[in-house]
Amino acid sequence: MNLAHNLHMNAVLNSPYATNAYRKAGLNTYKRQLAETRTTLFQIQALKLISGGEDKGVEARRDFVLKRVTREFWTNFVVRGEETAMLSTLQASLREEFGDDLQFFYPPGDTQMMILHEGEHGLEPVEANTQALIINRAWQIARDLVAEHMC
């Protein structure tokens, strides 16, 4: 989305005439557009990899498919918040390792993911170094789960 669209959206959502339902619908639409944009960018990158002169051996193709399926799994987990058995397993593994139910989300208008945990005053963001550790570990667990189900 371009700057003009963002400015328009902010003006409409912050208008005194906008109802809460209208604001919520606008934010849900924006969240869906962010998810679609991330998916599209990944597909463009995948097409570049496919059309290039890379080694197209069995292991290279398997690794490519594994990354692609893991990316889709990750998108379902973080962006869409869908509930499946694999996603429940991922959330349980993270709860076991980090001791909290973690919530992943992208704030509206931001491209940086935030991870929240239950704190003294409700949901609070985790520290920056802990967030990086959680994201790396979550990606490893997601990749292992996808690899396990691919075999």
C-alpha cells in the first residue's frame, strides 16, 4: 500500500463520524491486506528461485518445498491465527520452553511482529532479545513439524 492510502485510512478511521464497527472492519481489512501482501512477496521470491539457474536436484526441491510450506504454516500461525493440530503443537512447544502463552501479531500499520505474554498488568510485550530468541525457536519448531509431516 502506498502513503496516500495509509493517510486516507488514518483519516477515515480517526474521523468523528466513524463507528466502532466501521473502524473494526477497516482494521480487519488492513490486517488481511498485510497477510496477502506478505504471501504475495513470498510467492514472487519463490518464482525467482524457480526460474533461476539453481540446482534442481531432489534435495534442493525438497528444501524449497519445506521452506514454502513452513512459511505458509508460519503465516497461518502468526497472521491469521488459525487453529489446527499442528499449530496447537507449536503453541504447546513454545509454552513448554518459555513458560507463557505467547501471542504473535503485527500491529496495524507496522511491519515488525510483536510478541506478547501475560504480565502483571495484562498482556505485555516481551523484551527485544527474548523476542528474537522466541521467533528463531518458533521457526525451528515449525520447520521440524512440517518436515515431520512431509515424510
